[in-house]
Amino acid sequence: MERDNKFSYFFLGLGIGVAVGILFAPKSGAETRELLKEKAEEGKEYVKRRSVELKESAVEAFEKSKEAVARQKEQLAAAVEAGKAAYREKMQTAQAGAGPADDVPQGI
């Protein structure tokens, strides 16, 4: 019996809620659908703009990283060349001070 009372109150409240919602709805169904359509279009445009921005920033980051790798490559090549030059200079100095009997390896 008590259970039946709870269900009847629930359905009574539901009915009153639906009636009040229909009476005080701010817009008609067609207006609401149009509003939803407009908001969906705005969302679509936002996602499109945001994806273009993200793509541009990704391309920019990629280009910066390529430039950084190129600079590092150039610096490494310069360091290797400096090492080779120092080695050659050391070998030339050693050869100038050593006699022909000394077994000094040739430079790179």
C-alpha cells in the first residue's frame, strides 16, 4: 500500500514537471532545434579553427627541431674537424722532434 503511494506521488510530480516545462518553455520546438543547429555549427567551426592552429604549431615545432638538429650536426662536424687538426698538429710536432728510427703513426 505504501509502495503504491510512492509511485502515485512520483507520477504526479512527473506530470506536474512536464506540464510546467511545456508552459514555461522559453522557445518552441522549431526554435530550439534551430538553436541547437547553430550551436553545433559554432562547435564545428571552433574545432576546425583549433585543429588548424594545432597543425600550424606542430609544423613550427617540427621546423625548429630540424634547425636545432642541423646546428648540432654542424657543431659536431666542427668539433671532429678540430680534433683531427689537433691530432695532425700533435703528430707533426712529434715527427719533427723524433728521428727516422722512431715508429710514429701517421695522422688521420
